[in-house]
Amino acid sequence: MTPIFHTILLDVQDRVATVTLNRPDSRNALNSLMCAELVQAMTTLAADPAVHVVLITGAGSAFCAGADLKERKTMSTADMTARRVQGFAAYGAIERMPQPVIAVVHGPAFGSGCEIASACDFVLASSEAMFCYPEVGWGTVGATQRLPRIAGARKAKELLFTGRRFDAAEACEIGLVNHVHAPDALGQEALAMARHIAGAAPLTVRLTKRSIDQGLATTREGAMAIELLAIEENLRGTNWQQAIAGFGAAESGGRA
């Protein structure tokens, strides 16, 4: 049974799940309840063999305008620490998904919005999307781990120290965004890519994702061992011979 959510929407069609941040009146600001519901949604989808790809998007004009600062006004230091842990849990749940997760950013992605996008496997953005890491300006520390791994330490320091806003084109240049599309084409392009990926053998896609993620965290020799184990598991778990035969037939047909 699909869980009941209050801050997100969850829809699954044709092996593609769409998770929509759904607090448009607050520009999808991330609050405690949304953190908990993102963890719940990711847990549910991770265990669903019918879900091959996940899209994360936002309702209204923003992807996610950051943390809900109104929620924090009455928090104590202990409350703030607990709230930050909730955010880490939400980002971690996205990052640990066995299926590919694609962020579809159509508008502002600030602070926590950038963290949600960075926790996905990659990002597709509208040409109208804007990005910003305002944490230092708020007198807090954040986004110090994913951004340097994406953009490099020097660029990450500039963006975090200044908190300046930057557009989708620059986000693409630094590797935060993979592709930039016209606003009216973004949704269609994201769905087409998701459906294309969903058409591949799900075990093969999951093992490829796992090999990349685990391989980057170890030595080159360790990474090759991870890939070899994945190859062996894939050979046991997929009909690779049929896939190769089908590919060969398609190639022969193309040359005729």
C-alpha cells in the first residue's frame, strides 16, 4: 500500500516513480516532516522491484528554496542539531537508492534544494533554474561534502564562501547539472530519459550504479574487484546471452 504523504507526492507509472516536493506555498522549503517523508518514500521505492528509475521534482515555481527557516525560529541548539541530522538522513536516503535517481530542477534550488539535487545520480535543469548555497551567509555550515566532490574544492569554496546565485548554464559547466533544457521541454526530456533507462535490465543498471559509487570510495584495485563481483552477479542474474544475440541481430539488420 502506498504511504500517505503530506509534503510530497508519489506517482509510479511504467517503471518510473516521480517524487514531487509538494509545499508550493513555501517554495518547497524542506521542513522536518518533508525530511521524514523523503526517507519513507525512498525506503518504499527502494524495496519495489517494479520501480526502475526515480525522478525528483518540485511543485509550483521552485524546486526547493532551501530549509524552512520559519520552522527554525523557535529551535534550541539541540533542536537545530537534531533537525540537521534529519536533513542528512533525507539526503542519505536519496543517495543510497539502488535505482537511478534523477533530479528535475525547473526553478530555484537553494541550500537544501542543492543538497537534494546533489544526492541524486545526476540533474536535468531548466534554463530558468537558479542555484545558491547560502549557508555561510546564514551563519551555519553545510553542503561541504557533495559539492566539492562534484565541482572540485576551489569552486566549492567560492560558491560556499560567497553564497552567490548562479544559473543552470554555470551549474552545467561545473558538473552540478548534466543537461539544460528549455522550460517547456524539461519535463518531457526528463521522462524520456527515465523511460529509456527503465527499459534496460534493472539488475544491470543497479550493479553499474553500485560499482561506480563504491568504486569511487576505494583504491583502483579495490574498485576493479567491486566491478568484477558485479559482473559475476550480473551474469548469474540476467539473460545476457539473449541481450547480446538481440544486439547482434540489430547490428546485422542495420548493415544490410
